Amino acid sequence: MKNRKKNRLLGYDYRQYGYYFVTICSNNRIKWFGNIENNHMVLNLSGQIVRQQLQWLEKRYSYIKLDEYIIMPNHIHGIIIIKNYVGNGRDRSLQQIKSLSSIIGAFKTTSSKLIHRNKLLEFKWQKSFHDHIIRNDKSLHQIREYIINNPLNWNNDENNIIPKYSKDGISKKPLPTIKNRLF
């Protein structure tokens, strides 16, 4: 069995208070969520479901706050804040803080089920997700700007796969990777 690269910071507790920048992509970067029109994202029904389930995270998990986010045609960028408290008084013991991976897993599961109910049974999320632990205000500001401006930069986005074919029909553009971010 092939060894997969570890995506999380070794030894870091992803349940602790913090700001986390996440990128979640659809499988094979297929454009399931809508289109960019006039530099703005226009969500289709699947995109609306994704937005609904992102917002559901705050309702389901009292210790989650959704900061800036954008749903793009085939991926999502967002800042998830895990707060350092759960509930008030005696109800603190009722809800254990889940790790960022568990939270993203719940989002992927619930959004997939709802998208499948709309007869889009082929829909899948890419395995795992990219995360970046935001450690200071400068980084937070840069990431917020990146998220806000993402639709403006769609034509140059590494997640915007526009295959370029040679005469033999084989794509010349490699699959994009989530690397070389500014933060």
C-alpha cells in the first residue's frame, strides 16, 4: 500500500484555540459549485448546499466560528476559528471539542449527502484537505485578502483546470497542487 504524505503538522493539537485556513477541493477539481461571472462567484444548487453546510458548522459546533470564506467552482477557501471555550457553565462537559479534521469530515459528509439527494451521485470531495495554522494578524489579513480576491484571480488559479491538449489528445497541463501560498 502506498504511503500517503501526512497533511497535518506533526504533534500539533488541532482541537486547540486557533485560526485555521483551509482549502477543500472537489475530486479531480470538477466544477460542481457554480461559475465565475464578471469576477463574482455565482452559486448553483450544489454551491448553495456547500454554503448551507459551512454555515451549519457554527450551529452544530458551538466552539466554531466561520470567518472569511469563498466557495469557488471546484474548491472552497475558508478560515475556521476554533474558540477556546465550549458552552456556558455546566453544559461545557456536554460537547467535546473535535479536531479540525473531524470538523471538515462532518462538513464533507453532510454536504455530500445533500448533493447526492439532488441526483448528483457522481459528486465526491478530494481526499483530505489543505490547512495552514494562522499565527499572526499580518498572516490573517493576507489570507482574508486572498479569499476575498479569489474570484478576481480565477483565470490564474491553480485549481482552475483548463486542459490544454496536444495533437495526440493528451493534456499538457499538470494537475495543480496546493503549494507556494503567500502565507
